[in-house]
Amino acid sequence: MKLSIFTRLIISYLAIILLIICLGIYAILSLNHVNQDMDYIISVDSATVRLITELTDTIFIQLGFEEKYFVLRDEDFHKHFWKAEDSFRKDIGKLQNIADTSQKRMLVKGIQDAYNLYTSLFKKESSFPARNPNKGHYKIYRKKRGQLIDEINQKLKELARMADLDREKKTQAAGAITNQVVKVTTATVGIAILMVIFISVLNTRSINHPILLLKEKTKEVAKGRYPQSLNITSPPEIMDLAMAFDSMCERLRELDDMKRDFISHVSHKLRTPLTAIQEASSMLLDGVFTGAPEKEHELFSIIKEECKRLINEVNRILDLSRMEAGMMDYHFETSSIIPIIRKIVLKLTPLAQKKGVDFEMNLKDEDQERITQVVEELLGNALKFTAGGGKITISAVTTKNGMLEVSVADTGCGIPEKELERVFDKFKRIEGGRAAARGTGLGLSIAKHIISVHGGQIWAGSKPEKGSTFSFTLPVS
């Protein structure tokens, strides 16, 4: 199925828009992932490093209060030590909550255990009376405390190293995602540009090529040459235009043929009577039959008949022209069709008998001049194309919808099916199953105009070699 230009453009634009939407969705998801990584770095890794720094500072502050307390035994230093202990436990609790791996949680647990041992040692040592710092018991305390503090600092440093490593990894991953988004965006923009160029070239080519071809063919038509049917691949709109162009060329070709036929037919129809008139006039002028009044009278009769024949032919052409222009005068009146048919049959009976054709009338029912012209035309054609021994049947019946239908059926040569729709065209004559080379071909065209003006329809049916039937309908008053 051929797609229209509008559909092609819509599909093209939708493809580009879909590509851009996919790019937007990909960029949003990727940047959202980057934002999540950055939030994670801020809320976890950076917070871990900050808490480790605060815990380290708190440990050093406690050590200072501890040293001062054991030297001076001032209760203020003792109180400050335990306040710092509260701060340490709050921070270590926060660190425990944001620890995101089992290894980090084990390190935090180790720090807590070591710190609990340290505070327990301090509490036990601070409960004894003041001692000499140089004595062995205090030295043992200082040694254990130093080991615990070293263990805490080591674990805090390990946590800080792991947090820095995680932060670096996440930062690198975010950078890689950002670079990937930039690459994908660049590639998508390039693809979109290529798609726009490709679609534009494709649509332009599918439109311009047929139009240029139509342009060339139009020039040929202007020169009086009618090209063959255009066989082009194009959108439906251009194809419709090409089909209309083909129809126009066919119609112009028919009009050209019609013009030639008209000239040929008119020449044929007018040449014979004009020749007869010329010869008869010459003989009269030359006095060929001087002294023979009977012969002169015959010549005058010939001139009169041929003049009448010329006038009739010219009137038929003029009548058709006036009918097509809507300038024909009609005198409508209510009358019976049966007398009209009988009158024409009576008129044509001698010709039918001479040819050996029988007339059969089935008249079960009931501007007279124009209808007479139609019936005479149909009967005359039937008689003309029916061979000797044939039969012509005239019927007139009232149809169910209240119309009078008159049919003239013959047993003549018939009309090819492809020619049935054209038998009512002017200058179109069918004889022996093919277009005739003589006759004006105006009778059926005039009949069609007359019946249409009277509110009826006329049509033809035929089977080659089995005869034709011409029918028309008229309103019944």
C-alpha cells in the first residue's frame, strides 16, 4: 500500500521524535543514576570521613582530659572526659548506621569494643586514689590504653581509607556514565541529522521525479502529442494526479479523434448532396434539358431534396450544440406513447419489409415531436443493424416506480461491452462490433439529451452477435 505524503511526513517526524524521546529517557535515567551516586557519596562516604575525623578528634581530646585528670585530679577534667565519651558514642552510632558493607560494620564494631575497653579501663583507674604516675600499675594502664587507642586509630584509618576508595570508585563511575551520556547524545544527534537528510531526500525524490515527468508530458500534450499512460511509483496524491493526467490525455485524444471524425463525417454527409446540387445546377444552366420540362422538374426536385437533406444534417448538429449549451426550446405536453410508436413503425415498415425484418409491438400501456425523434432514432438504428430474417421488438410498459419504459430490441450484430458506455457520445458510431467510419453519430447523443430533459433515463444493453436493446423511461402523468 502506497503511503500518502502526509503519512510519510508524520511517520518520519514520529521516528525522529521517538529517537529524541528515547535519548531523553536514557539521559534522564543515566543522570539520575549519577545523582544517586553523588547523593550516596555525600550522605555515606563523605559523612563517614567526616565522622571518622570527629571521632579521631574526640579521642585526642579525651586523652588530653585523661592526662590532665591523672596529673591534677581535677574533677572538671573528669567530667569533660565523660562528656567527650557521650559525643564519641553518638558519632560512632551514626557511623554504625551508615556503614554499607559487612567489613565496615565489623570495623565499627571493633572500634566500639576497643573504645568500651578503654573507657572501662579509665573508669577503673580513675576510681583509685591518686598514685605516682611512675609506678608500675599506672604504666600497665598506659600501655593497655595505648594499645587500645592505637587499635581504634588504626581501624578509623582503615574505615577512612575504605570510604575514600568507595568515593573514588563512585566518582569514576559517575564520570564514566556522564561520558557515556555525552557519547550517546552525540551519536543520537548525528543519527537524527542523517535521518532528517535521508527522509528529506527520499520524500523530495518521490515527489519531484513524478512532477518533473508530468511536466515533460504536459509539454508534449501542449505540442499535440499524447503520451502513453504514466507508470510511476509515487505517493497516492501524485498517483492521483498522474491518473487524472492520463484521463485528461485520453479525453483530449478522444476529442482529437472526435474532431477528425466530425470533419470526416460532415464532409461525407455534405459532399454528396452538394455534389448533386452542383451537377443538377450545372445541367440546368447549360440547358441540357431545354425543351424537356419533365427532366428539368426532376433536376429541381433533386436540388430541393438535397437542400432539405443538407438542412436536416446542419439542424442535427445545431440541435446538439444547443442541447449541450442548454439553449434548446422544448414544448412539453401530455400524450400517449403508443400512437407515436405506431406512427414510426408504419413509416419504417416499407424499409423493414424490403430488408426482410419483422416488427413486433408489445404495447400494453400507455413535446410529442422530440419523443418521436428519439423513437425514430432507436428504431432506425435497430433496422439498420439487423440483418434480413431478423426481428425488432418494440415494447412499452409501466414500471413499478410509475415510469413508462420503452424498449427497442433487435437481433443484430450487437455491441461490445466496452463500447456500451460510449454509444451515446457524439460522433460515436458502432457498426459490426467496431467504430464506424461513416455517419455523424449524433442521433443517440441527441436522444440522450431529449430523454434527460424530459426527466427520464436512456441506456443500452447488448450481447455481441445476439443483438442489442435500447431502453428509455419517461414520467407517467
